[in-house]
Amino acid sequence: MLERVDSAEAIDSLLNKLGCRVQLPEDESEFLAVRGPQVSEFAEQRQFPRYDFREKAFLFYKDAVHVVYMKDISHTSLGFLHAEQVFPLDQMKIRMLNGMKFDVSIKRCLRLQTCCFECGGAIEPTDRLSPDQLRTLTAK
């Protein structure tokens, strides 16, 4: 269905048609305004830097298409907010509005509030981003 959708108008139309059921813990405009490298704690043991990357995306999971909010991304993983609970090792696909696609394996899912689960997943090795791709994607 989304393979043929590449114009901004068609994507907006599809986003409106599907709707997003995620109930953000803050105002949408404030949530979406955050972008760029995250400041990490000294003791944090991350292998790659993480970047805030806030926008809507399409999630393909259990033969359905959902609209989710991307939260952050790194070379090997990404975070997003979903209206439904998912479980570790669940496999899904994420397609960003710019057309980039990722196969993702869920590593964690935390309920923040009703209809808002913070999910983290590993990007499959074949879909991982190079440092240049990551910087370009998350540039303000």
C-alpha cells in the first residue's frame, strides 16, 4: 500500500485517513520540536550516539498499518511511541515519512500512560544507518 505513496500530499492524506491513536504525554508541537543529538550521561554505556528524531511514521505490525511517533534513533536502534503494547522479539517494519524503511526487532516496551507505550527496537543489520546518513536524517 505505501510502496506507491511518495508525494507529500499522498502521505498527509494517508496519515489523516489512518489517524494516530497515540496519546502523547505532552503537547504534540512541543514533542515534535525536539531534534538533534542527545546529551548522554557519563556513566551511560551506549555503543553509538543517539539522536532525538521526532516525527510520525508508519508501523507495519500483525498485518496492519499503524501511525506512531518516532522518538529517537541511533546507528543500530530506534525508539517510538505506539498506542498498543508490543513485546520483546516482536518483528515489525517502520517506514518514515521520507521513505526510509527499517526492519526492527523489539527490545523493550514501557507503558507511559493510556494509549502511549515507549518502544525500543534494534534495527536489523541490513537496514542500519551510516554515520553520515544518521546526521543527515536528524539535521535540524
